[in-house]
Amino acid sequence: MRRLSSHDAIVIGAGPAGTSVALTLARRGWAVAIVEKSAFPRRKVCGEYISASNISLLDRLEVGGFWRANAGPEIHRVGFFSGETCVEAPMPAAKYEAPAKEGFGRALGRDVLDPLLLQAARSAGAEIFQPCRVVAIDRDGDIQAVRIQARDENSGDESVILRAPVIVAAHGSWDPGPLPSQLEKTNSPWDLLGFKAYFTGSSLAPDLMPLLVFPGGYGGMVLADHGRLSISCCIRRDMLARLRRNYGSGHDGQQDRHVTAADALLRHLMASCRGVRDTLDGARLEGPWLAAGPIRPGMRACYDRDIFRVGNAAGESHPIIAEGISMALQSGWLLATELVRAPSGRAGREAAGRRYQATWRGLFSTRIYAAAAIARIVLGPAAGPVLMGAAVRNFPQVLTLGAHLSGKTRPVPGLQ
């Protein structure tokens, strides 16, 4: 059975990027539908740090008060853990709202943040289809027809056709598929795979967020809500395969097939970073490790034939700079502000798409290039991380400079 539903915009994905654009459009009087494949709450492979440059945006989205009340402690220091090196430096403050106000970033779990934003979008009038998956997008004149199916096995084969002139792809880049908004699936030994876990009872200083550098990968740690230590890492596929072989080899030469990817990664982290060993000494794993990827760093087309991309679908930096949620929230806001002031019709949408892409690249390109440069050093020959560690030990202020270059103090256009 099918039923039809018409809207002004259809948003595919209910992460921070999708709900940011949907919430903003709905509050401007647009009829918005959000299609999300997963049931909430759910955990995600994500660093979960939100820079202070987003405080004004969170307030504009009317979730700033909840964020202040529930997120983890303010991060006043940025650190560097690699080998025996443990260095820290001040985290730069970001100005927001009035010039006299300054703030620092904090971390909030995606299992808390995403339902919060989605509920705000629902309260603003957005229609939510969850858990549902998009199975086709077809053009019908000046309108796009999106066919979705419920993922609830009790719903049978019921499908819904959503119709709107504007489609917003907010499904990330880790979900390849045949839709015109999705990327093709690739597989390479050099792929970076993402991992995430929570620990309780750690000894990480509440105001410190260290960068973790280890052979074949990088990561970060931060205290999020409810005292949870959020640790997220990226590691090369070939290095992970090697670690699993090495840790799985017994004294008799037999392979231990019970060494999971997460087990191998954690052993590698503990062996490679004194700071990680000290932080996790006596800590307890809360829930299972999560894995996803490969990540797809780089910039992509923000607009193509009435499909607009936000978040990682539009482009992403290496997570080494911890700006993923910031870029997601801000890209959704940028797109919504362009769409609401665009004239109706395809010509107006195309003009909005061009302006959005120009603004997106002006805001995010520096941090994408900076993250790529740092990642090349970290993931390259062993001499690179060694030289980086020496530079950080002798000049800790480069950590503060790196936080500036990553966009952590840059205001969001249109909010000042």
C-alpha cells in the first residue's frame, strides 16, 4: 500500500546536519519532512565535541539551555598524547552573541544530542518518518518524488511517496548506495576506519581534550555528559588487519579468532600512548565498541539538480581536528538561510545552491586543508609523528594555534 505526502523540503537523515536545516526551515514556515533510518536514541561513531563557536547557533535553535545543563565540562586545554609524550596547551575561547561573552566547547553524547534536536524539529512542525529508509528518488517535473519504506517489520510492505521541490541529503558519507545523493562504495587498504567507546572511572582531567597519535592512526578523548569518557579513533585498514594478526598469534603459532578489531585497537592504543594507559587505568568500558567507515575526507558538490548536501555528505575534514558536529550544525544553518531567502522556482533554488556552496567552502575549506595536512604527517612514515611530538614538546603553543586553524573560534555567518 502507498500513500502520498507533499512538503516544501525532504531531509534525509536526522543527525545534527539534517535537524539543523529542518528545524530552521520549519520555524520559517516551511513544510518539512525528515526521514531517518535508525530508531533513537542510538550511539554513533563520533568524537561528540561541540566547539564554542556553535553556542550562538545552539541558542538560535533553542537547545542552548539544554546543552549547557547536560553537556560535559568546558574544555579549557588541548593536549597531545603520543608514545611517552603528554603535552597540553590552552584552548582558545570563542566569542559569541555579544563581544563581551566568551565560551569553551563541551561534549554531549549523540544518544542525547540527536533526540534533542529531532524533538525540537518535531515541535517546530517537521513531520518525522522514523525508522524509515529511502529506497528511491525520482524527478517528477519540478518536483522530486522520494519513496520510503518503514524499517519496522510489523509494518509490512507499506511505502510512502514524499514529494517536494527540495531534497536535503544529510545521511553522511559512510552510507554508500544507489541514491543520487549517496557516494559509491569503495574499499582500499589505506581506508580509515572509525571506532568509538565510552569508559567510566577514567582519570582524564575534566577540562582537557587530548589528541592521540599512534602508529597507523589518530584519535581523541573528552569527558562528555554523565561523566562518560568518550574515546574515538581512526585507524588504517591495513594496520588494523596487521594488529589482529599479531595479537591473535599464540605461542604455538595458531591464530586466536576471538581477537576482535576493537580488542586489537585498544591494545594498540595502550601500548602506543602512555597518556591513554594512565587515563584508562582502572576505567571500565561502558557498552560495546562501535565501528564505522571508511571516512571520506574532502569537499564534494554541495548542490546538484535540487539535491542539497549538508554535513559529511557535503564534505568532511579528517576527525583529527574534532570539528565534525560543528561542521554539521553550521552547514545545515547555512543552507536553510539561503533557501528561505531564495525566490521560488528552480532558478531560485539553483542560485541558492551556488551561494550556499560558496559560503560553505569559505567557512570550512581552511579547516579541511589543515586537517588533511596534519593527517598526512600522522599517517605517514614513522619519522613524521616523531617530529610532530618533538615540535609539540618544544612549542606547546602550536596546539593552541591548531585549535584556531580548525575553526574553533570562527563565528558562524549570519549569527553575529
